[in-house]
Amino acid sequence: MTIFAIMMPSAQPNLVAEIEKNFAGEFLSLTDTQYLVSFDGTAVELVAKLGIYNSKERGKTPTGNAIVFATSSYFGRGPATVWDWIKAKLEAAPNV
């Protein structure tokens, strides 16, 4: 599994609702503007799935604004619950 960081410039309830709907059990809220999502796709696919931007549906109103990027490694200081979640998701078998 890949873990993606979703960083919003401000709280965006519509985007948060899409994260909660599409990734139940596969996301972790760090703050009201920072989320981690475990997903078996690319950043482009995740952005499209969340409705942030989809080149095939350019006229559709976006759910919000965010920067989305995949993690390749991690390090830092934070609550044990965050480290435990990251470890569990990185070790999970990909959805087939």
C-alpha cells in the first residue's frame, strides 16, 4: 500500500466528506486540514477519486483544494497512534 499525504490550505468539509466516504478505515486525520490515506493507486488517481481535479471532467465543480503526494519514507515526532497507523498500512497486502 502507498500512503498519501493530503494537505489542504484551509478546512474543506466537502473534501473531508469524500475522504471519509471513499476511504473508510483507510485514512487518518492528523488535523482538520491534514490527512493520511492508504491507497493502491497514483496521486493523480487519488486526486480524481476525491474530486479535487479530473482531466476527464474539467467542468465538474471540485470538492476542494489540496496538495496530494505519496510518501517514500517517513520520520519525525508524533503520537504513537500515527506511527502505528503508518506501519500497519505500509505492511498491509495490496487490495486485489
